[in-house]
Amino acid sequence: MAPPTNRPAALSASVLLGLVLVLVAAAACSPAPLVGASPAVSPAGSAGPSVEPSSSGSDAAPAATAGGGADSDAAAALDAFRAFVQTDQSFHMRADMLLTIGSLTLDMEVNADVAGGDEKGTIDVRGAGTSVHMDILVVDGTAYGRIAQRDWIVLPADTSSSNPLLGLDVEGLEAVGIVNAAGQLAHHFRTDDVSMIDTSTITGTSITELRLDTVGFDVYVTDDGVPITAVMEFAGAGTVEGASQTIEATVRYDFSKFGEPVVIEPPI
């Protein structure tokens, strides 16, 4: 593994908002439908991604262990998780997002392979009158996108990694307890600190004057500090296309395939 690297103090959610708005704007301006061979995405206005820590798709609530779910090993698990996020890792990530901007509601699905700060994968967005499929690459801090097999383009500088672990401030996490996540015991950590999201990474050409009123981030990790699932929720307001809009989002992340080799290169 590569040696630990310094991470920013706050969590970047830029690609999750920035790319949605880029896609919607592209769809609105395109003379032809920007519809690719996208996988099934929940219809807009649905209840959104599950916030339960189970990647098996079960609707059952997380089950606490005997003893009320108290986590006597939380400190060790958090130390292990800190080492995980401070080391360049390779893994697969799926993110399901329900985003509401004013009266517009969108569903988004991200499937990406991650290697350190680089990524490659797909993003699918669906809302009223909008269905967009996009290939995405993030290489050496530059994000590239390709809609419906068109030419690759360099995305605006205010979009970057969709990996929620890349800028996570582990020191702000508090132990909640032990739960059964995806069929295995997991340590549950949470923060409600609004400063955990760096709004400067979200604002730019798409959103300005962003204010977050509430934030919640839950992450479920193994004894070895390996993340299984994470859920981020936030609400606030900002200026979008010159108009003030309320913004709400729920994002669920599932992680897998740790350590598998991933080759990520910029498009030709």
C-alpha cells in the first residue's frame, strides 16, 4: 500500500451535486434525448435510497447485538478506519442519491471503481422529462464525462471525486453502537457537524451561495476499519441558475471489492 496521505478536513460532495446539474443542463439544451443504456433507476419522487446499513436489500431495521449494541471496541475500529481513509485504496463503490432542488426531484445512481483519488464508472440520472447516462473518469484531479457515447469532455473544475471517504474528517465521528450490516457485525459511527461538507467544493458554475442547515453522515465499518455502507443526508438552500432554491439530498454508499487492481487512465 502507498504511504498515508494528508486529506482535507471536510467531505466533498461536489460530483454528486455538480454532475447532476451538469447532466440536467445538458439534457435541457440538447436537441436530441440524452438517453443511454442506463440500468434501472427508481422513479423520481420515490422514497429514495434505503438508509438502513444493509447492502443485501433487506428492509429490516439494523439489529443491535446483545448488551444493547454498546461498542466497547469503537476506539480501535475508528483507529483502523482512520488508517483506511488515509491510505490510497482500490475498491468498488455504488451510490444511490435522491436529490430535490426546489420543485425538481432527481434520482441518481453512481457505479465506480476507485483507486486512490482516481475513479472510473457511470452515472445515471432520472427525473421528470430527464433520463441521462454518463461515463465518468476522474484522473489526477481532472474530471471527464461522456454522455450517451458522445465525445469525452472535461467537466467544470467545481466537480471532482464522488468518493465520500476521500475528504472525510474521521476525528469528527462519534460511536453509536454495534449493528448487523449486510450480514456482518459493524461499528456504527455518525456526525451531525455541518462543517463536515466543504461547500466551496459544491459551489461554482452550478450552485452559488450554498448554505447547509442540517447534515448527517453515518458510516458502518468492520473491526479492521473497512467501510461497508455509508449514508449522507443534508438540507439547505442555494442559488441555482440565478434563483434561490431549497436543496435536500440523501445518498447511500455501498463499498466492495477492496484491494482488487484497478487501472484508470484519462480518455484518449
